[in-house]
Amino acid sequence: MAKLSINSAWEEAAGFVRREGRLLFPISFMLIALPGALGEALAPAPGTGGEAGVGGLWLLLFLLALLPTAIGNVAITFLAIRPGTSVAEALRRGAARLLPLLAAAAILIVALLLLFMIFVVATAGLVPGAIEAAKAGAPTPAFSRAMLLAVLILLPIALFFSARLMLVTPLAANEEGGPLRLIARSWQLTAGHGWVLVATLLLVTIVYAVAWIAVQAVAGLVVVALFGQPAPGSLAAFLITLVAAGVTTLAAPYLASFFARIYAQLAA
């Protein structure tokens, strides 16, 4: 079993981003932050999702935005694993590994949904009245409790599997093979480090969420004070979306490089 040092991985990632930020941040903005910001800006207002197919069109745009995001993440990861590689080569690698990575993500999402459905059925049998509500197709407090119980049971399981499969993107960047190999290889490399990676994933998620919420809250207060409430399509809404894109632009290279350096240790 390979040794793993989370501190070393973070120091290597932070050092790499400091040295190569002039290359990484444009990739992060153009391929990761900007598509997400455009998707948010074009999201239909509440109550309009069913008019003239607006909701379906936005969903299509959201799915299309995943393509440059995946390419950008693979490209940054490739650069972090193989310093000295050109940006053009990293982008070509991102495009070449797009389909296996998306297929692996789709497999994992479908598996998670099936597992959730199984847990919902199982917990519905434990909550009186939940099964009857499900058969009737009417939401009731009993069915809501069954759903909540299923989520509470599934959440730690999903977190553990997410930690064991967190190397799928670095593997797509640096190795060959299809989606099933990416999943199996990530499971193999993270064996023996599951709970350390769970703690790492939790810490990263909490730190990023707190930072994102804090920046958004401060920016929101400033924007509201200067430009009023951020109604859809307004300048205030655009500025808040721009701030969110800025946070993503700064955070994405650090996160991708951090996971890349964890992979580099475990695959050494």
C-alpha cells in the first residue's frame, strides 16, 4: 500500500498553482467558471420552467456546459501531474479523455440513484403510512420521513464511495482505459486510505462551502446596497454571478491540483 501524506499533497498543489497560475487561471475561467456562470445566468425564473420548453432548453445548456468543465479539469490535472507540459497538449488530453470520464460519471450517478431508490423503498417499509402514500402518489409527512431517513442512511455511504472514487479524474488525465477501468483503478489505489480521504473530502467541502458563502454574502450585501435587489436579468444579478465565477476560477486549480498530487502519491 502506497504512503499518503495529505499535507505534502496540498503543499505540492499550492506550490504548483503559485508557479503556474498564469496558465491555470485562464483555463479555469474559460472552461470551468464561465460555462457555469452562463448556465446560472440563463436559468429560467421560477414559474417559467414549463413555458415553451424553457426548462428543457436550460437543462440541455447545463449538460453542454459540463463538456468544457470536464475538459478544463482534466487539463489542469494533467498539468499538475506532468509539470512542464504545454497548455495545448493538456487541452488535447482533456478532449481525448472526455468521453471515458463522462461515462464513468454517468455510471456512478445511475448507481447512486438506484441505491437511493432501494433505500427509499426499504425505509418506506419502516415508516407507517409511507408505502400507502407512495402508492397513492400523494406526498405525506410519513413519506417525507421515509425520504429523510433514506438520505441520512445513504449520505455516509455516498461520502465513503466518493472518497474512494475521487481519483477518477486524475486517472482519466494520466492513464488510459474506459470508464469501468477508471472506477476500478480508483478503488484499487485508494484501498487502505478510505477514511483519511473521507476526512479530507469533508474538510475540503466545508472549507470551500464556507469560503463561497462568505464571499457571496459580502458581495451580495455590497451589490444590493449599490444596485438594489438582484432580479433575474438585472445588473445586480450579473455582478453576483460574476463574483461566483471568480471564486470558482480561483478554487478550481487548487482543487484539481490537490487531487492530482494525491493520485501521484498513490500511483507512484
